[in-house]
Amino acid sequence: MLRKKVVVALGGNAIQSGAATAAAQQQALEKTAEQLVTFIENGIDIIISHGNGPQVGNILLQQKAADSKKNPAMPLDTCGAMSQGMIGYWMQNAIERVLRERGIKKDVVTVITRVVVSEKDPAFENPTKPIGPFYSETEAKEFAAAQQGATFKEDAGRGWRRMVPSPQPVYIVEHPVIRSLVDAGKIVISVGGGGIPVVERETGYEGIEAVIDKDFASQKLAELVDADALVILTAVDHVYIDFNQPTQKKLADVSVAEMQTYIESGQFAAGSMLPKVQAAIQFAQTNPDRKTIITSLDQASNALHGTAGTTISLYSAPTPV
């Protein structure tokens, strides 16, 4: 029997459910690891991607606090690489413990992943992704003047924050290595936080100040490694229309065309469910046999068997993974 290959995209709640301490985040990953190993027990090879928003935000705060001429703060792309290594290390330990408890012999590896973006992406003309600490208006203007090209905007009445572009992923540099590892039966952790944004120069790749959406990066990875399914784990069990209204309705098996109609009618919030649904559609459109499942971490196992979550495919009523 052919083994299934699945990219599992973890939301931020899978890593940080409360306190920002290393111990608290590692504890949160213990529960996450138990759910992920269920995929392995069902004969599925997995590639795990994850968010890094809170973690890279903390790293930026630490960099700012220690910034000096002798110890200058690291740029955003380097902070993203730090978060990939940190979260990957925690996740490897957590998954390996669960594998050992269940008597499964599997190697787990983290791949620090670079994702190519285009400098011509319209996102670079309109930075919209808030990162790092809050500043007063005066501080923000001073930093903007000191850092030519940096954009600061007021964020929901809480202060001013640095805004960076959020371009679309074009290519994932390490995808051949990732594919060879998962095809060899390894559990691979990659494209953490959407990957490290890079642009391609004549001399090689160069980091750029940007943040790639984790779900779009996961979709691109799933496409490039020829995955059978993309599973996006978030805070809700299903995608809903008329969310939090008396007419709320959960979606089960949905076609790409139906989902596009819901997008056009404004059903999904831009900073929340919309990018997940858009990534789901993009992956389903690459092949009629591919599908995306959007559900919660707790329902991941049930979703594998087609009894939970929202499944999006080119045509509705797909078979279970």
C-alpha cells in the first residue's frame, strides 16, 4: 500500500497557549506531539510547519533590549532563523518522547528553511504585517527617521509598531532535501514561521525584511513535495460561514468553487480564516486528487478519517486521507 504524504501546518496555539517561558511552550508542545504522532500511527508520513509570531516577537524584544554598538540587534530574517531552530528543537524533543512511549522508531529532523519571494511583489509597496514591540508615536517617528525605508503604523490603539511586507512565497530552496527526507521515512519540521524570506541574487540568496504567511508557505511546500493533503490546524474545529451569528453554519466537504463564492461574499476575516481558506484553495487546485483539511488540533485524528473538520477539494465529497 502506498504511504500518504501530508503537510501539517500548526497554528500558534499549538506552541504557546499561555506563558511565554521556554518551559510553558515546551509543555504545550507535549500535547501537540501526541496528536502529530497519531498521523504516524495511521501510516502517514508528515512534514510539520508552524507559526512563530509570539516567539519571533519575543526575540525581537530581546534584541532591542540588548542593542548597542558592541552588540547590535540582529535583523528580522536572522531572528526568524533563530525561532525556527528554537521551536524545531523543542518540537523534536516532544515528538521523540511520544514516539518512544508508543514504541515507534522514527527520526525527527528540523530543516532551517529559506523561501524565495519576488521583490516585485505588490506587498513591498504596502507593508501590513506588524512585528516586534509597541512604541510611542514619538519613538516610532525617531526609529522611522533612523531606519530609512522602515514603516511604522498605529496598531489598534495599543501603540505604534513596525510594519513589514508579507509577500507570497515563490519557491522553497530546501524543498528537494525536505522531500528526500520524508520519502526516506523521516519526520520533518520545516518552513517555520512561513520560512526565512530571501531574494535570489547573482551571487546567491539574500535575506529580506518581510514575513511570509505560514499557511501560504505550507501550501507551497505541500505542492513542491507532492503531498497528498495539506492539514491546517487552527483554533476551531471547522470553517464556518456567518461565524458567531445566529445563522452560523459549519462547512464539512466543500468544493473550491463554493469556497471562492464564500470569499467573494466576505465570509472570512482577512487576518484570520481568509489566508487559510485561500491557501487551501491553492493546494486543491494543483491536482484533483489533492485536498486540504482545516480543523483544530484536538480533532486532527478524526479529520484523518473524514469525520471532522472542513475538507476542501477541487470537487466536493472527497475520500478520507
